[in-house]
Amino acid sequence: MSENMMVQDETISNAANKKMDIQYTGVPLKDEEGNIIGALEIILDQTDVKNKERIDSKQAAYRAVELKKVVEMLDRFSKGDLSIVASTTEGDEDTKVLEGAFRTINDRINIIVDAINSYIVEISDVLMKMSQKDLTNSIEREYMGDFVDLRN
């Protein structure tokens, strides 16, 4: 309190061998003549709040990286690149839920790309044989969704 004014800050305390995020405020106590005769200090445990902020920050960073990968993958796909393989970065205890969501998204992207690749291979094979005047070949398997029209 040598500053003769209120002091407020945050720090990490290691009281009783326990790490705690704290916020403290100190104000001088004065007598009638204005002399400092003591101090009042208020300490707030901010550990839970700070831990939540750290987790939120970690999750935001993980989400940003994974979303960037998905967008880049879809951009390549939209330009006809069918060699893409979507993958998910392993999460930790704070990002496991996000990892699961991104793994589901990436698995679906891979299923879509694999299906389109297999359609292309099969259709190319039939067209190649047709170009060689072999009209005995046809598409045998069931196609799904809008690809049904290709089979018919």
C-alpha cells in the first residue's frame, strides 16, 4: 500500500501447494490525518473462470484448424480433385467432443468421394467397352440418389 491508492490485478497463487488463479484488490486504510494505518485486501478465486476460458480458447483454436481443413478439402473437391482424403486431428480431453463431430464430417466426405470415384470407374469401364463396340456390358450395381439416372 506504499502507493497510497487502490491496487487491482490478477496472478497465480500457490498457497498450500494448490495452484489458483486469483484476482486481488487492495485499498489503503487511513486515519483522520490521512496516514496509512493498514490495508483491506479482497481476494477472489478465479480458477474455475480461468480454466473455462483456457478450455474455450483451446476449443476455438481446434475448431478453427479443423474447419479450415474441411473448407480446403471441399474447395479441392469442388474443383474436381477426387484424390482427397479427409482426416481429423486427434483431440485431447478438452477437444474430444469436437474431434468426434469433425471425425463424423470427415468420414462422410470420404464416403462421398469414394462413392463418386467408384461410379466414375464403373462408368468409364462401360464406356471404354462401348467405344470398342462391346455392347454387352452394363452397370450392374445399384446407384443411389441422383446417380440412379446414370444407371438407367
